[in-house]
Amino acid sequence: MKSEADELKLRKRMDNLHKNIDIMKGDKFRLTNINLDYIKKELLTPSFMEKHTKFSSFDMLIKSSEFKIENELEFKDTSDSTGWDEYIIKNTEFKNWNEMLRVAVLERATRKLIPKKL
């Protein structure tokens, strides 16, 4: 038998799934829908984190938070919350999670497009 807490978590995940589907249908697909592994490896690199946050890695940012993020689904649930945005505001130079990702995307594009000096 499932506990009430498990049912509440499942309901919350289903609500988030419906929100994500609605977002994908509309014109405003949010950057928070980027895969967590890609975020860690390509966007929020150690150099990005050291430059813009109080942490040396994205994993350290997560570990220092009150959020339990052990998989993609937990990350999506957390990153959609106002608590996550508040945590980002307190520990980075950004006004929210989406702004942090936008800057990371721009910095990655710059790294990839501008050749390194020989």
C-alpha cells in the first residue's frame, strides 16, 4: 500500500509532467527542460561555476542545498520550484535559474564559436 507521501509525490510529478507538455506545445519552451547530464557537462562547467557562483562545481551547489536531487526527475521537480530560484539568487549572481542557464548557454556558444588562440 502506498503512503500518502508517495501519492503526493506522484501527483506533484504528474502535475509537473503536464506543465512540461504544455510548455512544449507553446512558444515559450523553457531552458529548464535541458537534460541534467548536459547541464553538468556542457553548461555549468567548473570554470562557469567558479566565475558566477560560490561553488566550484554544479554538484557542490546541489550538495550544499536542502534539495534532494539524485536523478533527472527530482532535478526537474526541484528546478521548477520557487525554492530553487531563491537558492540560486542567494548563491549566484543570477536572478533565477533560467537566467543562469541562459548565460551558461551563451558562454558555451562563445567557447565553441570563437577559436582558441594558438
